[in-house]
Amino acid sequence: MPDNDIQTDSMAVASRVRNLMERHGVTKRAQASELSRILNLSFSAASRKMKGQLPWDLKQLGAVATHFGETPSVLVESNEGFEDSIAGEGMLMVSPRPLPCSVWIGDELSGDRSADLVAIQSGNAWNIYPAEIAPAGRIFNVLSVEIRPNLPHLEKPTIAVLDDDTETQAANNVCDYLNDHGLNATPFYDLASFRESLKSNAFDAFIIDWLINDDTAEAAILDIRKAENATAPIYLLTGQLQTGKARIDDIARVIKQFGCKWIEKPVRMPILFSEISHELSRSSS
């Protein structure tokens, strides 16, 4: 399926999910959080799904519909003409390796009826074969197959790292460690680019140096608390207390006012990663 078709379909599905949630009293601002809870996704991944920026699979749609006491068919209307079909998850058996897919299954084939693609049930899933190489067994007509791109990195929790130390590339170093340990971290080296990104991206957590470009990060923290994921954990870093450039009273006030956590430089990355992982796990449970 071409990328533009995937994007269009994802947006259409997202629209139906939003409508379903609205019918059940979930406000627009709460929808990403609700989806995050239902599907056990990070907030950023749930937000992107609600905006049609990430693909959906049938299991996810089934889970959302069932949660609200409705049938999955209300969320898969894009497959018009397949009202009598069975929707399920499957594996398209092609070389060099099978591909996960969503599939719509028609009637069982028998006698002289033929089809280009056929399905054989395997437990709760389906194996999809070109008809000429299908193994023996009960075979069913395949009405539609959707192969989704494998985008696991886009569903990882997203972390924004803001540090203006370009000499040591501090933000990149933090991001490299976090990305190597299963997160999706993005570096920023100035307040302007960070605050601009915040307008269109929902991050799951923030790591921010207290002093950025001869200013404090307080204005950026205020922006975070007004953004889509307003309760995301914020970790404040500083190594300037002894030099007097950072005032402990100012940091203490911001920590109290905005619920930030403070970590002194040099950062011990295993501890920071453990803190973030624990907080993200706690907030998604």
C-alpha cells in the first residue's frame, strides 16, 4: 500500500475513533490519554494515532471498540463492500519472510472456485498464500489485505532533551544512551527550536538543562505545562550551582510549582534512564 494511502486510511480511522470516544463522553483533550490507557501505548504514540499520523491494526481497533461496548465494525468502515467478511490479523506468506497484515476473509472456496490469494486459518490468525502455493486444507477467499509499515521506533516513548552545550554535544550524548536503551529521544540546543517543536509534538518526558542560552528554562517549562501532554515528567539538570550561575532558590521554586525532578550534573545515565523508565511505567499503569 502506498504511503499516501496509508496516511489517508489512518486519518480516516482516527476520525472514527475520535467520533466513537465523543459519543461516549470522552472530551477531545482526554482522548489521547484514554487511548494510551486502553492500548497501553505511550502518550506520544497515542496522540499520533489520534491525529492519523501512525497506522492502526485490527487488534487495536477491536480493543477500542470493545472497551466502549461497541463492535469493531464501527471503526473499519473503510472496507466498503466487505460487510459480510471476517476481519482478522494474519501473515502474508511471501519470500524472503512472512509479513504481518490485516485481512478481510470471504467465503470458503470449494470445487472449481478460484482466487489469487487464499487464507487458511491458524489458531486465531490467518495465513495468506498465493493460491498456487497454498497447502492442503480449508481455504477461504481473501477480499482485502493491508500490509502496514514496520514502525516500532515511532511507538516508543518520546523524550525531548534540551541542553545548549554544543561543545560537548551533551544533548546528543544523552539521546544516544536513551535510544540505545529503547526510547526515542530528540536533542535540542536552543529554546526557540524546542518551543517550536512543542507546538506540534507530544513528548512523554523532558530532560532540560536549567540554564539555556544565558536564560533559565522556566518559560519552556511553563510551555510544557500548557501543552498537550501537560503532566509529562520533567527532569531539570544543572552543574552550575557551585559557580553561582544557577540559583538554588529559583530551582526549588520551579520544582515546587511545576512538579519537576532535579538531577545534578554530571548526569549518571543509568540512574536517569531508570528514573524515566519507572515514571513512564507508573504513568501508563
